[in-house]
Amino acid sequence: MERKDKVNYYLDIAEAVCARSTCLRRKFGAIVVKHDEIISTGYNGAPRGRANCSDLDYCYREKMQVPRGQRYELCRSVHAEANAIISASRADLMGSELYLACHDAKTNALDGAVEPCSMCKRLILNAGIEKVYVRDDADNYTVIDTAAWIETDDSLRTDLPEGY
């Protein structure tokens, strides 16, 4: 019997977590792991006490025809990465890894062409998470060294236009 590697094991768990998502566009699941121990989990859904898009049966961003990856401030959901981060202490998050999986909400097909948005990247960096693993397909994944975001990620730029 061949044993599943650890990264895909954790990505399988992240996929299971995404089944709790309430988003009508894309279902995300995230887990934070440190020293082979699951610290926290998160999926995308409305803040506690607020109605979810799945309960309302509509997505405001879809109604407004907002393209994928834009205008997240219009979304009702707290992202999976953010929910996983706020469910753990910073001491537990320091030096940890985040595992992320996404499915299309309409087809339930795995969507591997994802990465954390700029808001979640900031949270991930501030939390001290060192690596992000993103499921590409059933057996493959992308590994992101979060330190690289500090120098190379344009979504995190700190220089402002002249006259700002």
C-alpha cells in the first residue's frame, strides 16, 4: 500500500473544509498546520450572525457582474484564510503553513488557479505563516514562500503615486 504524502493529506483536509463554504461563486477551505498539528481551519462565509449568500440565494458581486479577483469589499464573506487566522493565536501561527483548496461553487470542480488575495496576503504575512500550499489538482500543488511576497508582490506595494 502506498501512503499519501503529508502535503496532499493536509490539502485533502482543506478540501473537506471547503465543503462548509457558503459562497455561491467559489468554495475555499484553509487549514493552518504547525509541527504536523492542525492549528485551525477556515472556510469562506458571512461573518457570524449575518446571512450567507447561500441562505439569501444570491451573490451581490455576481449581480453587479464584478469580475473574479476584484472588488472584494463588496463580498459578504470572510475569506477562508482570514477565518483560519482569526481562529488561532499568533504564537501558534508563527512559523506555520497554510493549506488552501478551492472548488467552483456551481460545478464543484477543483479550481487550482488561485492564490490568496492581497488582503489575505497581508494577514498571512502578519500572522507569521511561512508557506502556503495551494492545491492545483488531485495530486499536485503549488508552494508559495510568503517571504517572497514582501519583495516581489505588486499587490503589496507600498509606494504611492506622486501627490497622494
